[in-house]
Amino acid sequence: MADDRRRRAFIGSFTAAGGPGIVTADVDPGSGALTATHTLDAVPDPSYLALAPDGGTLYAVSETTEGTVTAFRLTDGGPEPAGAPVPVAGEAPTHLGLHDRHVLTANYGSGSVSAVPVRPDGTLAAAPSGVLRHTGSGPDAGHRRSPRAHQVQSDPSGRWAVSVDLGTDSVRVCTLVGGAPAVHRETALRPGSGPRHLAFHPDGHHAYVVNELAPTLTVCRWDAAEGTLRPLGEVPVLAAAPAGDAYPSGVAVSADGRFVWTATRGEDVLSVFAVEPGGGLKLLTTVPCGGHWPRALTACADVLYVANERSGDVTWFAVDPVSGTPRRAGALAVPAASCVVLG
């Protein structure tokens, strides 16, 4: 990491499982190593975080039955609450993203996406301006009988928001209409695949969906002009059938677009893919994730960060620029770690 300006990492965790809440850490500009500087337990289960584009405000969901989102003003010392938690009118939000002056939350428990307006000063309105309730189901019994929105984010053009639903095996491309999320198009993925998270390629024309129940990656063609996502193929994230549990969780694309990485819980590995001409993927290798139950994966320049939930640490890896292979470089203890956001 060649940037000499001060960088910080913000780490979410599950307080119900012993996590400290939101941890702030300084990022070494040379190695990417993390040093914890501040801890804040202002909200329960801040499982996912997002930074405002200007870097001055941090937003956190609370993955609780009656889900909320909270804004935090970033100070030199660490985040400070900027208003009370805002109910999102949805259950167990697992992810959030900023889109068109709104914070969008993916509410896993209720299978919905909520939009909360962001005021000019970065604080949040007191209630959502709209809620989109997903419909449909997957082929499996149990929790797969209903929608399970797992991720929502803006596309690279900023025109569309995409919502990944594990329960309906689909990705919805959405717009905001009068502050309410509305479906523009819905893309069906393979029944039973259980899509969890999506990452866009920097070329703006491809996207990769990691499937929790397969375990695979779906390669997609993305058309920002039309707002369409078209599946091109599906590739395994493991070289052989797993011996036990294998639930992919995170996906990240290198800044130069040459590599894609995934994290798989149970197998506790990171998978390395080369991006081929046309956007296809070739599995190169897998390496240990540095802990147990990697919940999220974050890429920054030549460093990868992995939040290992059950071993309670955030591990960082130096990435070989030629092969894309991560090499474990260090770890920071964070009980019940769930995500890492860099600012």
C-alpha cells in the first residue's frame, strides 16, 4: 500500500456473540497492518458498515429482529453517534449501501430492502422513505421458503441499485421512485444456488455473484445502460468436493481487474481466480483464510482483509502482484468480527 495519508479501518462485530461493537484501527501505509485505536459499543450487532462518499460519516446496520441503521460522525478519535438509530421497517438487516442520497439496507429476516434518506449533513431521516418487499422462494425447505435479501449496493454507474436474494435465487436491479426502491428487472440464477453477495468488475461490464449454497461463483454480464444482469456461467470456488460444510461468504475483485477472490466458511479458505478475456474465471489456487468462519472479504490495493467470525480476528494478507495469491501477514483480535471497511 503506497498511499502515505492516514488510513483507517472500521470493523463490525456481533455484540450478541461477545463482539466489541465497532472497532477503529489505523492502517499501516506500507504493509496494511492494523492497530486498534478505538472501540464503540453504541448499537447492538453492527454486522455491516458503509462509508459516505466524502469519508466523513459511517453507517451501521444492527442485525437485530427489529433492524435499525445508525449514522456515526467520524472524528480523529473514532466514530461518534450522529443521531438515534433509525428503524428500517425490516428484520435482521445484513448489509447496507449508499445510493442516490439514501442508505439502502438488505433485510435478511423479512426479505426486503429499505431506503432511508440521507440529509445534506450526512445524518439520517427518522424513518424509511420506502420499503421493497421481495417475493418468491427457492427450492429448499426451511429458511429458503421465503425471500432472504442478503446484500444491496449501487452499481458502478450510480444509476442502479442491485439486491442479492439468497431465498429467491435471484438478483433484482432497482431504482428509487419517490424515495422508494422499485424493481426494474429481476435476474434468475440457478435454483438452489443461494446467491449471497455480488462484486462488480472495474470494467463496468461484468459482475460476480458468490453463491452460498452451491458453492460457486456466477459470472454475469452487466449492462449499465439498460440495467440488465445476464448470467454467463457458473464456476466452483473449490477444486474438489468439500469434506464437510462449505458456505461461501465474500467476493472481491482486484483494482486492476486481473483477479477475483472468494472466502468460504467451513472449508475456511480463500480462493484465487484469474479473470480471463471476456470476463470468465479460472480457479488458480486456495489458501487458508487465517482463522475460522470467514464472514467477509475486503480488498485494498495489494492487501486482502478477512473478518473471521468464529475465531474472532481480522487477518490481512499481502497479495502477490503476479499470481494474485494471498500470503498471511498478520491478524488483529476482534471477537465475532463480521466486516471490514476501509476509509
